Amino acid sequence: MFNIFITIVLTVAIFASIAAWLNSQTILRELAEIKDHLGIKEERKKSFLDRDLDKD
């Protein structure tokens, strides 16, 4: 009985995480459209993560 409960909870959690990811992608897409409409250019800030030491 407890195993079934855990399985159901994990399944619901997986579906909720997928729904949250899709929602964040929709929000990012809408923000990009708003920025294009307002004429705001995207500025990339330099990051230490941009310097990949594995690139040869």
C-alpha cells in the first residue's frame, strides 16, 4: 500500500515539474516578444563560465 502511495506521489511530482518547465519556457518566449516589440537589445554579460578550458 505504501509503495503505491509513493509511486503516485512521484508520478504527480514528475508531471508537476514538466508543467513548471513548460510554463517557464512560455514566459521566456513571451518576454522575448515583449523585448522585440519595445526594441530592447539583449546584452550578454561576461561570465567566467564562458571561458571553457576544454575548448582547443
